[in-house]
Amino acid sequence: MSGFQYDYLIVGAGLFGSVFAHEAVKAGKRVLVIDKRNHTGGNIHCENIAGINVHKYGAHIFHTSDQAVWDYVNQFVQFNRYVNSPIANYQGKLFNLPFNMNTFYQLWGVKTPAEAKAKIAEQRQDYRHLTPQNLEEQALYLGGRDLYETLIKGYTEKQWGRPATQIPAFIIKRLPFRFTFDNNYFDDLYQGIPVGGYNALTDALLEGIEVRTDINYFEHKAKLDKQARQVLYTGKIDEFFDCQLGKLEYRSLHFETEVLEQDNYQGNAVVNYTDKAVPYTRILEHKHFEFGTQPHTVVTREYPHEYSKDNEPYYPMNDEHNNGLLTRYKALANTPPYKDKYIFGGRLADYKYYDMDDTVAASLQLAKTHLG
């Protein structure tokens, strides 16, 4: 160990890497964190625009029922009382999400849980004998045509870039019907946004730790690897291996953000656009994440598209082909000379869509495994 300048080189200054770095330093380890972007925080990074914390890489709402995770993040920041209650806009008509009594009233005019359940049963009647082979059939089987065509079909086809008949059925394992007038999207015990934005959380995690941004790991890999006893790599696992077994597939996003000289644009932080004719999937109004009172506002339109090397990978395509490829890459990572030098973790290295609490929990577990 004495021949190394650092115990751990952490590639990626997102939430996963930041938590591990904090735990490593707390355990007395020498740590260097690098990131190819010009900032820390990964996809939870906020950019201050006109005094408003803008979720630069899409909306992030921290929610969890894991008491240990909640206590952990509250060491570093205070959370506000934000509750995620998105609105869906379909051809100019508004619907509450998730599917609850407000949604059913807006869709069918039903006013009681019994009426709503009867309507859903009626809607499902024509599809009850299906053995769903794709997302469209799965959605029809679970909820019938009105819900599918109004609130699922267009949004999902935009998100995944293909017809619903070509999307695997497992993407919608179930439809969460809520027979109460409750617009809270999550059922978790705890929910909120860090007061002052997510940078406050990652800055606190990385306080006192050597961090270098604007560093492309692969351009300096040989030199960097020699400086550390072990490397925690949180980037794309296929890229680490130069895609030698094939490329894992992702969906990507791009964002159009503007400042508007009005105090309130849409009255809600998140409005989904479920009509396929609208090219974006949602509009975010960032001030509402923090109950802002500024005389102006900042909105972002979110456009899904195919992933390429020139944009960010957001959503893994966890179908049979890609999951099989992932298994082969993980097996490769567990062979010499990789298994003793390199540790893989985080959403890109694991090729999984993690919520933030899952990310924190996974990083803490990895730290426990390696740090004791």
C-alpha cells in the first residue's frame, strides 16, 4: 500500500461515488475523486439560474422508506416538505397522477371507489383473456383502453422511442390504482428536496476530499491507476472494457431551459405531456421544488431520444439481450487482472435505474464490504 498515493481512486463524483468517498475518508483512507464533467453531483447536480436551483439533468425527488438511508442523508442537509404530485396533460385536458380517485373522476366522472372499480373492470373486460406479449397488451390487460390511450401510450412511446407493441411487457409490471383522493406519487415514509438544492448534499459529502473535475479517466487511465491501490469505477461498464463484448443500449434525454418573466408558468413542478404529438415528455418548473417566490420562473422541456456517444446515458434498456450482455461484462470484471484492482458500482456500472435512496444504500453497502 505504501507505494500508492491513494487508497481509492473514485471515478465519478455522483451520489454513489460521493457517498463511498465520504465513508472511505471517515475510515481513514486516502481518496481522490475525479469526474469528466465540470461539476460534482452527477445527474443530481443543480445549476443556479436567475436565483433558482435548476435540476440540470431532470427532476430528482428524494423519497425513501429506509430509515437508515433517511437518517444518513439528513446528517448533511435539511430536507423541505416537497411532495411529488405530477399532472398529466393530454390534448389540453389535465389529469392527476398517480392513478387515483381524482384521475378516475377526471377520466370518467366516477365519484366513489366502487364506481371506479366497476369502470376499470368494464374497461378490462375485452382484454381479460390476454397473455400480454408487449407493453400495449400489458397495459390494456391491467387497465383497459381509456387509461392506456390517454395516459400511457404516447408518453411511453416517446420515452422508449418505439411503438408500445415493440416494448417488452415487463416495463409495466402493474398499474398502481389508488382508490383515494391522494395525489402523492410516492408511498414512501419520507420525501423532499434538500434545502438549497442537491449541491448542498454532494458538497457536504465531499467536504475536505480531493476532487478533480474535467478529467476524462480513459485519457489518463494508466497514470491514474498507478496512483491508487484500488479504483471504484461508476461509469458505463461496457465503456470500461472498450465495448469489446458489444454496446449496452440506453435511452437519452436533452433539455431546453428558459427563464420566463412571470412568477408562475404551470402551477406545478412537473407536468407530463402524454400525447405523442407533443415532442417533449414533460415540463419542469423548478421553483416549485423549493416553494420559490421569485418574480420570474425557470422551465425546462425534456425530450427523450436515442443515446449516442455525444449525449448522456439515462435509462438502461433492460431487455433480455442487454441483460445477457451485462452478465458477461460482470463476469469479465470478476476475472484477473480486474477483480483485485477495480470495483464497479452505481447505476451505469450496474446498468440499473436506481432511485436515489437505492444509490445511497448500495454505496453504503459497498463501503461496508470494503472498509469494514
